[in-house]
Amino acid sequence: MAANPWLPLQDAINLLLSSAPLPAESVSVPLLEALNRVASQDVFAPVNVPPCDNSAMDGYVMHADDAQMGKQLPVVARIFAGDSKDYAIARGECARIMTGAPIPAMCNAVVMQEDVTAQDDQITLNETVGAGANIRPVGTDIVSGDCIIKAGSRLTPAHLTLLSSLGLAKVSVYPSITVGLLATGDELKAAGEPLAKGQIYESNRIGVAALLHQCQVTLIDYGIVPDHPPTIRETLETAAQQCDLVISSGGVSVGDADFIKDILAELGDVAFWKVAIKPGKPFAFGHINNALFCGLPGNPVSAYVTTEQLVFPLIRQLQGEQVCAHSHRQHIPAVLSTSIKRRPGRLDFQRATFHVDADNKVVVTPHAKQSSGVMTGIVQANCYMLIPADVSELQAGDSIMIQPFSIWENTSA
């Protein structure tokens, strides 16, 4: 049997990552500008969290020797979170304390307010507690000097919350990269304009731009470029001078009007051209001078899938994120609800819908329409069902891996 001329997906991702230079510069930005950026340096905690021993709940603070069931204690103070006063609580006394308030000297136990009977300025304990009860010791969560964020981490809302809780107003991140987008084809028309006979609306630039929005890249839109080699060549040369990465859609197949591969070879180099996935086989990758180039297929679903599966890992590494090629997307096992027959040869990203049944099993159902030109298949799905390249037939009840689109339930199907 002849060798498959198409590059397996994992090999393609490895080539992409090996071609992506890591950023050398670093910038310091306010926290609200750092969302989805990549930390360029390890971040160390400047303070302990909590900064002092404090109460884990509303109640009464005292010495543990006094925290005995039936004990009656006078309430001599009220202590709130943020209180900086030095309270002297003697043995045989207690203080009303609120969640987060500092523990006074000589005290080492907090009794929950539900476990006392309070009357006027005195309480009677209904439970016995030991030393350290309901107290969060200094540094329980974070010790000053701990590394709390590693360089190469993409900063999420949780990261920013953590940084702010430590009093950090800025964070060092890698600079944004510039990505140029264009679409080629005489048949393409921009949305909002009237269509002539034989024309279709161009959608890939909008779809790719929307996908890349979460990566915090700087986008330059070079618009729709006609199937005219000199114009394509000029646009690619301009984009390569202005961008770190140039992404085109269309013109990468083998038709008479597919000029991208030849022009890429003329201006730079072609690292690979076809990937063994479905949809998305005609995907071109190479260089134009110092810029990287990705040529997406023209069909909308193919362009969408290849952006997610191939362009995303490349951009993540260009931005300095620590990317593991084997963990780019989450895979979870599911049970197939129906039988499938297909032609083997390529890893198939079939659009599907999964749900959790009454037995708490993940069940997946592929959509009937799998055309690479029909975006309703993506809109109405909530996952990709991954059929290995060598598999031609699956039976209902078989186990199969899926890639969920999101943690949120898709309610549009």
C-alpha cells in the first residue's frame, strides 16, 4: 500500500510548534489589560494570605481552655474584619468576632455563633471546641515568596483575582502578536453587499477573527483579494512586512484558480500542504520572510476546524504560552448512540451533540449533515466526535472520544 501523502495532525502540530519563535520581550500592564495575555515571568507572592490569624466565621473568640460546654463568658469586645486595634481578651472572657477579623493575642479558638446562647453581654457555650477551632492561620493559603503563577501561563479571570488579592496592580506579559487576515476568490462578496450571479458571501475572515479574539492578538484585515496572482502576491508581501502571522483562506487546493501554494513557494517556503484530517485537508503552512503563514481551506467549516486545531497551538506558542502539543484540546470518552460507516484515511472531526444520560454516561450523536460548507453543523453541535483515521465502521454503544466546544450546554440545537 502506498504511503499516505497527507501529514498526520500530530505531526503537523509538532512542525507548527517547532517553527514558532518564542517571544523575547516583556511588558508590564494593568491587570484589566492582562486578561488572556501570557505571563512572561514567574510571579511570587509579596505577602502572606491570610496576612494574620483570622476568624473563619462569625462567632466568639476566646482561649481554648474556656471553650467548654456550659461555660458562661462575658463579651468584652466586638471585632470586625479590618480592625487594627490590639484587643486584650483575658482568660475567662470572650469577644464577638466576625469572619475575617484578626484573632487577638492570648486567644486561640472561635466558637460559632450557632453554638452559643447569647443574652445581653454574656454567652453560654453549647459545644466544646479545641485549640485552633474555626481559625485560619497566617499563610494558610499562600506564604510570602511562593510562586503563584508560572511564566508561560495564560492569565484567566482567576489569575487576575489572585494577583489583585495580593496587592499587585500590574503583571509582566509577553507583547501581543499581529495577525493579518485575507480571503481569496473572485466569487466572494462582503456581507451587506448585493450578490451578483455566481457570487457567495465571504465569512471566513469574520469567523477566524472571532475565534482569535480570545487570544488577544492584534488583527489587520486585508479584505477579499481576487484570484489574480500579482494582487495576491502584493497583498501577501505587504502582510508579511506588517504581521507576525498571515492567515489566508481559499486558494490552497488544486483548482485552476488556487494560487496560494505556488505564490508561497515563490515568496518564501512551504513546510507542508496537506493534513490528514476531515474537514480541512488542504491546509498550507510556511514562511514569507520573517512572517509565518497559514493557508486555510475555503470551505467555512474546514477553515473553522483548521483554525481551532492547527492555528490555535501556533498562536499560543508565538505568544509565549507553554504549549503541550498533546493537550491542546480536552478529550473525553463518550458512548456512540448510532452506527457509522465512513471511508478511512483521515482523522474525522464530525460535528455532534453529546449529553449526559440518566445513568450519568456521556452519550454522543453525530449530525446527519457533515458537509464542510454548512456552518449550521457547527452552530447546532456542541462537540467534535473524533473518528480515528483507520476506522471505517463504528457500532452503537462503541466508545469514542469527543472534544466539547464549551462547558456550557448548547441550547440552540
